[in-house]
Amino acid sequence: METKYGFTKMTVPEFETWISNLRVGRTILKVQQHHTYIPSYVHFTGNNHFDRQLAMKNFHVNQNGWQDIGQHFTIFPDGTVLTGRSLENSPACILNQNAYAICIENFGNFDQNADVMTNVQKDAIIAITAALCKRFNLPVNSNSIVYHHWFRLDNGVRNNGSGNNKSCPGTNFFGGNKVPDFDTNFAPLVRAKLGSHPIKTDTSAITKYVCVTANSLNVRTEPDGGSPKATDRPAIPLGAILRVYEEKDGWLKISNTQSNWVAARYTVDVKRATVNATILNVRTGPGTNFPKVDRVEKDEEVFVFETQNGWCKIDLGDKWVTQSYLNF
């Protein structure tokens, strides 16, 4: 491992060890796949990983006005990976679709007749995606692993690339950027990489889920405001969904193996649910008279913040779906 400019560069084996030991409070439901487009292979010299990552961060902060680099990880043509923003923070990569997500930027332009992905980068993308699925208990399907191309550029509504979409992660990314391309060419490679390590489904130790309502919520080593802050994890930002394993005197234990606690008064209870409709419209209020702003697909998971007259609010903002199309 090597660290510079606040980024850490790792080989795939180093990443697999690192991610398996990393403590993350935020609940993850999706891994986004992107390509950088610019910079492309012509901008990579073989030893300028940190300079290229810093240049992307500077562009995202100074030109886009974001607080940090948009992605969590960048995978380079030589198969190495660099960290980006903290995993406790949502990415800034797909409009209105960044909650509960991890963003991977794959260095290069993978449209037809552009960069030809190296074998080592291809292997790294598969291995890192598999490691993230294993670490965050994600099934290998097109709801848990998503391509930027599947979401409209102007509003982030999922339309699977039917119009007003970027080509990202590239029209030649593992044979194409459509959902059938993912199902045929990408998902089987991730499943094969996972091999004898199937995704666990036992969440019985989790007593409930909560959403952080404070701008920044400290994690402490005991259920007491006077106890030390946990040294192995940062404060958790507004909107993060936390898993709760125990409650004690107004405090919530958010790790099943470590003594990590947060104050319950800075959270609100939410319920985890799965969509049972083929396509479920998302509206700005609890009724069909409110405008459609998004849609979610069958078997996609959401968190419910509030119910009202047969409708469920699935965001801190104004996003509502019909309750009868959710399985809790």
C-alpha cells in the first residue's frame, strides 16, 4: 500500500484484505460502475495514479462544486485501485441515485472504438466488485450492481438506457452497457469470482434500521456521551442508514462484533422493504395526484421512513411509493 494526497493505492489482494476489515456504519445496497471517459488511457503513464486521482478531485471540487472527489474507488489500467471519498459518505456520481451506493470509476474510455481494457484491469474490476458484494452482503444482480447508463442524465430516473443517458461505463464495457449485457457478460464473472463464498442472507442479529438525522453523528466506545469516540471509524453523516444490534439507555449499538454506539436521539427508525412490482413509480407525495419523479424495479430494496394512507416515504426528501407493492 502507498498513500499520497489522502488517497491509498492498493493491489487487488491488498484491497480484499483492507475492505474485509474496514468498519462502515452506512448501509450499502448498490455498487455503481462508471468509466472516467476523460481521463482515458492516453493520460495514464503507469506511475501517475495519485496525480490523476488528485486532478479528478480538483475538478469535482472546483468545477462541479462537490465537497470531495465523487467516487469511492478508481481502478486503473494496471489493475491497481485508489481510494477516493470516505465510504461513510454517499458518492456524487448518478443524479438522485447515490444514497446507499458505492461508486467505482474505471479509468479509461470504454466506448466502442476507444480504449481496449487491459486484462489486469478487467480482472481487478471483477475482483473488487466481488469483494464489495461479499463485504456488504449484496446479491449479484442488476439492482445491486448498476451501470450509470441505466439512469437518465437530467433527473436520474432509471430507464435502462432508453433515452437521454450517458454511455457510461461504456458501450464496450464487458461487451456492452445494457442490462442484458450485464446479465450475460458481467454478472457471471462476479459470481464466479465469489465462488465458494456465497452472499450471506442471515440478518437475524439486526434488531432494526435507523437513519441519522444529525449533520455528523459520533460513534463512541460505550453507551455514554462521556465515553471515548471510536478510533477506527469516523463520524457518520446525515442520511446514513445504520444497522442496530442492541439498544441501551438511549444508545444504539451499530456493530455486531465491536462496542460501537451512537445516541438514539439523533436517529429515526426506518423499515427495510423489497419492491414486488415489476416497475414501481416514485412520486413527490402520498397520492397519484403527485408528479412522478423516479421509479424502482422488482426486487430493489428501499428504506421506509413514514407511512400515510397506504403510501410509504422512501427518502428524507419527498419520495413516495404505494405500500401494497412493498414486502417488509
